[in-house]
Amino acid sequence: MRKSKFSDSQIMAMIKQNEAGMSVSDLCCEHGMSSAQFYKWRAKFGGI
């Protein structure tokens, strides 16, 4: 299985940026990932 280039703490920081008002498309462009990946991470880490 392929290792993610983002650590769990980086993913949590991105989710918090989104909750603070930054749009998903801006986040994905800034960090170089797809919006689908962000939504998967939010489903996995969102309640933590």
C-alpha cells in the first residue's frame, strides 16, 4: 500500500482550515491534492 505524503497532523490542520472558512478548492490547489481525497480525509478524521 502506498504511503501518504501528508501526515495525520497535516491532514487535521487542513480540515481545520476548511472549518475556519477556506474553500475546498483553494485548499486542494494550495496543497496539491484532489478534492475527493480531502472529502475522504474529512470523513475519516472529521469527528476527531
